[in-house]
Amino acid sequence: MKITPIIGLEVHVELKTKSKMFCSCSAEHFHVDPNTHTCPTCLGLPGALPVPNKTACEWCIKLGLALGCTPNESSFFERKNYFYPDLAKGYQLTQYEKPFVINGKIKIGDQEVRINRAHMEEDTGKSVHIKDNGQELTLIDYNRCGVPLVEIVSEPDITSAQMAKDYLLKMQQIIRYLGISDADIEKGSMRCEPTVNLKIEDNDQVFYTPLVEIKNVASLTGVQTAIDFEIHRQTEAFKQTGEVKSKTNKNTFGWDADKNQTFLQREKEGSSDYRYFPEPDIPHIEFTKEEIEEIRKTIPELPDGKITRYKKDFSLNDYDANLLTSDIDFSKAYELALGQNPDSTFAKFTANLFIGAIKTHLNESQENLNIDKINSIFFKNLFDAVSKSEISSTVAKQVTIESYQTGKDPVEIAKSKGLIQVSDSAEIEKLAIGVISQNSKAVEDYKKNPASIGFLIGKLMQASKGSANPQLAKEILEKLLK
Amino acid sequence: MDLKNLTISQIQELLFSKKVSVVDIVNFYLERIKKLDPQIKAFITITEKEALIQAKNLDDKIKKGDKVGKLAGAVMAVKDIFLTKNIQTTASSQVLKDYLPQYSSTIYQRLIDQDAIIIGKTNTDPFAFGGSTENSGFFTTKNPWNLSKVPGGSSGGSAAAVAADLCQFALGTDTGGSIRLPASLCNISGLKPTYGLNSRYGITAMASSFDCPGVFAKNVEDLALLTQFTAGVDPKDATTIDNPVPNYSELLDKVNLKGLKIGLPKEYFTDPINTEVKTKVLEATKFFESKGATLVDISLPSTKLGIAVYYILVPSEISANMARYDGIRFGRNTDNNPDITSYYMNTRGQYMEAEVKRRILIGTYALSSGYYDAYYTKASKVRTLIKNEFINALKKVDVILAPVSPTTAWDIGAKVNDPLQMYLVDAFTVCTNVAGVPSVALPCGFDNQNLPIGFQLIGNFFEESKILSIAHQYQQFTDYHLQTPNL
């Protein structure tokens, strides 16, 4: 029996526009007093009308273009009708027949996931269920109601939970490159609903298990675990019942992150009828070819392009190129440090400092990168000093962090701290003699196993406060211990 | 001083020559309302307090020599589907009884900004669903010309208030004829502007792609003056058009009747038209002919499909527009519901009037999967057809002249049990809403029971100044619009 998961993802992304999708209320809703960012339009009061947010529409198209989608010449909004207390108007404005953009793709490693569409819609309010004096209450906060959402729908081209996670990371990266959303899954500004079923090949027969849409997944790991759980559950269910996909047996499952399992929420999704029809309050929206090109111009170089360029122009390896481009601000800082037309040795040197020093420092201190602290001249000076063996690569990392923190020239820091590399044989020999006499055990080890010289080199480096030229140190130690 | 039956310019002349104060004017109408409205029942809310405060402030301004708005001294009644901040707005439905809006509708506010004074909120069919005010969740308004007759609707309260001289002008809305029909049945003038000329912001929505707010007045001259202030793009209504607003008053004499080509669509002069209505409307055409206009027989063949298209598309939009009336954020609600579904069903079930429910049901059905193409899509196609027929006809003629209502005012109660008969009263008005073109209704005579008859002039998109000019010139030579009911 051969099992191939078929996974499609619906991703919702909250745009970080100043105002909401259809009114001028602030779109900020995280840690805001309930119902303070509201107006007649987003509260669905009688007579209030929606006016579309132009920036949000442009950002939706921008994302679509970044995903290789084609814009529709004319788009319109539609009403999706259903009753729920946090849906103020009793319908959600969305795009059904004519989304802003269609038919794109995302590369995941050497595989491709096709994008069916990206469309614009509005978020709902939030229901909070509480108990007050033993009474069960539902409170509704409409601050989020009407916040712009882009929904990106993939084709079911994803074949594993890992690939789904990679897809989300890539999507998140692109969105952050575009600067249109924080795309933070934990904070809910990026949400994901996987639809999963299985292709089962058994004795020349092919079966497809019923579709399951998984809701309430609130973390990247959650997406992965939920999909894996569902693959397992569907495999077992198929073995027991043999039920296959039909037009009417699509189910909605919820994800319980505490129990690490999915549970049935709604059966027979096929029967719900949202009675979509064109929103009469908003005229059709048309972007001219020129306007589309203007939007295209605002798209920065994307991660895939950057990685290729870094590998080609700077001879960086895959790992380094990926790390440097993981975050647009980080790659911007890196490119700023390189200055104009860097040669590949300098680029590689700087890459090591960014990955080995700056990134480590940022991770440890939990700070955000401050690009204003990056000075191309400092990196150039440091590179020259290391090339001339005045500064060791260990010291280079150390002073890079200090230079980043203080804004001082790293070479000056090294000088003031006496960290300029000692390439004076006499000086090193003096230190080496001291190290040999104090580490008789290590000396014995070395005689049995010459590869263990590293320990003695380390001690010598320590004694020189990192300033000794390690190559020279090794040579002198070997000479003395002959 | 007798202020009876004065137009806005007449009353402003008295005001600015200090013969009357604004308070005098307001008191004059308040007294008439107190005397006459118990029989006519045009008003749901009388805003006596607000009106007198506004009037006093305005008198102070005039006394100090401060600049006042262009509508100073003009007293208006407002259809109760226009939101008026802190003034009860019921939409004539039990759903919104006692509802106090937090904001005001754009065009109401624009008139207030010109120092017009609100005297009250008028009765209508609930959410403007109807053609007689009989569907109102509160009471039926009577026709001032004959209290046993309907005033027409849905803006029947506004039309009756103007006809009975309980105010100088009134705000209404026209989704399928709701300004022109009551104007015609009550012997006043009313303008249904081009869709997109007047903002819909702050007016409870009936059918968003049809709704046209507009004004009722005692003559076309006042319609032109008022439209000057109601018209124009509103950043809060994405369907308003950003065209410069012409000076309608200055353009009233501009159209030359000589050589004007007036189209008479044959579909508007046949069944279900009543003979007396037909005769009077044809007499009006004779007037234009005598002034040198040419009458051209034209055909708008899809007219007969108007009502069918209207009663698919309008309820479809209604079914969604009414979803917000769920009793959660505003409006009345019910207690002790075990779950949210019961809350919705009991709240909406208890307070929505029968006609409101009927239209929600029709619309929900028409939009349902499996029926959508047969109803909504098909009707949308016919809508385009009807629109194109108007566009093509208006290439051949300058303006189209037609009756407004097939009959004069009918007896209260006569059609309430037959919704289809009731829907047919709009047979001659709905197509202009389906197309979106403007139309002005004005009086042209009376039947043998002394009930008013009106006709309409339909123009091309945004040609309000043309149809108003033609209508105004008609009123320069006729006195039908000067006739008032005996009350």
C-alpha cells in the first residue's frame, strides 16, 4: 500500500495598513481596548457603507505579483452571507469570482507549489466566552472587524507536513520582504488552514480519502503536527472503513494543541451555501497595466533572487546565502556592510561575521537588528587587518560585536585592548615555553597523539589573550616539542 | 401672517425682509402638524424641540448679521430611513423602534449645514419596502386629498407632509418609484436623481444598487435649489460620482422647448394605465407640442420585464442588507433564548414586519445555490438590456415623457392582501431605477374624484438640469402644482 498525502493550504494574512479595509478606523487591534477602533461601517450600523482601502488592494496585487500571479483586469467584491455575532453586517466582503490575482507559484526546494489565487477580504470581530458570576457570557470585540485580510489559496501540491511548514516559512518570508504584514502566526496575523486527504495505491487500485479541512492551528509546529496526525488518522480510518472522497463528505476538523489531535467540528461542508453575489456598494475595481507596473516596481529583490545572486557574485555556499537572506533587514545590513562592488573574499569574510557574530549576538540578546549601526568602512578595515594577520578571526568576531554595540572602529577596539595579533616568533616562543611547562599531561598526550596539539594551541591563545597568530603558534609548539 | 403654501424662495423673502422670524415659520408648521397630522399621520416623530432650538439659533445669527446658510427658513420633513443623530430613526419598523443613531446621513447633514430645519421624521413602508405606507410597522399615512386613500409609497409620509403643507420640502428615497409615485398621488413635485448623484450614506439600505435618495417640494424650482445641496460626491459612498455639481437653479430656463424631441414610449401608455391618467398625461404632451417640441413615438420593449427583474434583484440585495438587523449591536432584541440561533430567529421573527420577511425570503431563495443562475444572473442580464434600451432611446430623443402611476390614489386596504397587485403600482417607475437614469415627477391634473395625476420626465445619466428645466417651464404655464387639498 503506497500512501501519498495531498495537501493544500489556505493562508490568511492580515495586512498592516494604517486603516481598516472599508473604513478609516485604525487597523491596529493587538492589545487595544475592546471596541475602541470602531465606527458605523465596521460595526455594521444601519446605513453605513464600505469604501475600499486602495493601499490594501495594491498590497494584495503586490503579493500576487511576488508569487508570480497574473492580475485580473477587473475585480469586484462579493458578499459572503452567514450569521455569526462577530460578523457585524451578516456578510463578509470577499472576492469569489474575480480575485485580484490568480495562477502563481512558490518554489520549495526543488519542488513547486502552484498558487490558485490571492484575494482581498475583511477580518471578523472576536468573540470572547467568559463566565461572570456563574453566568456564561459571550463578549464581542469589533476592533478586528474589517481589518484587511489577504487569502492565498494553494493548489493541493504539497505532499508532506514538512513541505507544508516550508511553504509557510517561504510565504512568511516573502510577505515580510514585501513589508505588507508581520505575518506572525502566534499573534494571528498569519493563519493557516490545511486541507488534507490521501492518495492510496493498493494492488493496482487507487483510492482518495475524504477531504478534511483543519482549523484553529495557531503555530508552525502545530501545522506540522496537525497534518501528520491527520495523515495517520486518515490512514487508519481508511483501513477500518474504506470510505473514499465524495462531493458531500468534506469535513472540518479542529486542532486541539493541548491534546495534539484533531477533532470533528462540522460534517458535510458541501451543504453550506454562502449565497455569494456581487457587492453593490462598491464599483468594480480596475487597475491599468501602467498601475500594475507601478506596483511591480515596489517589489524588492526577493529571497530566491538574492540567494542566487549571493552564490554567484560572492561565491557563498547555500547555507550562508540562505541564512543571510532569511530576513530582509538582515540581508540589507549585510549588503550595506559590503559597500559597492565587493570582491568575493571580502563578501565571504563579512558573511562569516554576520552569521558568526552579529546573528549570534542578536539571538542571544533578543535584540532587533539596527541597520544604522552597520558601517561599511569598519568591515573593510577589519578585513584588511585580518588579511595582514594583524587580527585573528576569533578577535574579529569579538570586536565586530563590540563595534556594533558602541559604533567604534573594530580595529581601534582591538588595538586598545591589546588584541592585535602577535606574529613575533620570539614573543610566541616565550609563551609556548610557559604553556609546555604548565601542561605536562597535555605534552604527554601530544607525544602519543600529535592530533591533540589543539589543546596546547588553545592554552597558548588564552595566554596571549587571543592575540597570537594561531598558525605561527602551532608551528612553534611543534618545533619545541620535537 | 399667513405662511400657507409658500415655496422656499417666497418664505426666504419674508424672512430676510424681517416680516417673519425663523421661530414664526417653525411655529406655523408645528401648529399645522398639531392640527392636521392626527388625521393624516405623516409623522412618526415630530422634532419640535430640535426645530425650535435650531430656529432660535438661526434668528440670533440673522439678528447679529452673521452669514446664514442658503436654506435658512426652509423647514423639512425627513423620511424615517435617513439616520438623524440623536433623533429616533425607526425606518417605520418595529425592529428599530426607539433607535437613536450615533451619526447622521450625508445628505440630511448637507441640508442642515445650509440651515434647513428638521420638523420631523416621516412614515414609510418598513425600510421603504412597499408602495403605500400600509406596510409600516406603526400606522398608515392618509392621502391629504382624500383621507380614505393611500398617499402612495414608500415615501408616503414625506409626500403627504409636503402636500398638506406641514413643511416646505421633504427627503425621500426612490428604489422603484418611492419618490415619484407618492409625489404623483399627492400632487407635488419629486426628483429621483441619477444613481450615484446623491449619497446613500446613513440611509438604511433597501437595494444598494437601486436606492436613490431625493427631494419632494411644492414646485420644480425648489427641487433644483435643494438638489444643489444634496448632490455631489461623498467620500463615504463609493458609488457616488465625482462630477462637478451644476447650478440647477440657474439652468432652469436654459432648455429650449422649441425643437425639443420628446419620446413617448408606447409601453407606458397601455395596460394597466387608467384612461383618465392617460388623457391627462397626453394633455401635458400637447402643452409641449404647443411650445414647439416634437413628440416622437418610441418603444422600450423590455419595460414589461421591469417588475420581474426588480423583484429578483431588489429582494436579493435586501436579503443581505437586512442581515445586520440581528438585535446584537443595536435595535430591539428578545430575552431568554437558549442559543444564538434562537436569538436570531426570535428577534427577527418577532419584530420584522410581514413584507420585510417576504422580501428576505424571496431574496434568499433567488441567491441560493442551484437557483442563482436562473434568477440573479438572468435578471442581471435583463437589467443590462433595460439600461441599454434607455441609452439607445435617449440617442433619438432629448427626454422621455411618461405617466408615473397607472392609476390615481387607491383606497386604503384595497391591495394589502395582494402583494402582486401592490408590486404592479410601480410598473411605470421601476425601469428607471433598473437603468439608473434620473426622472422628475410633477402634477398634470386631476381625475373625476379630484385625485391628483402626475407625469414624469426621464433624462439621460446626470441630466437632472435638463429634465428639471423642462419640468420647470411646464410649471410656468400651468397651475396644477399650485392646487392644494382642502384640509
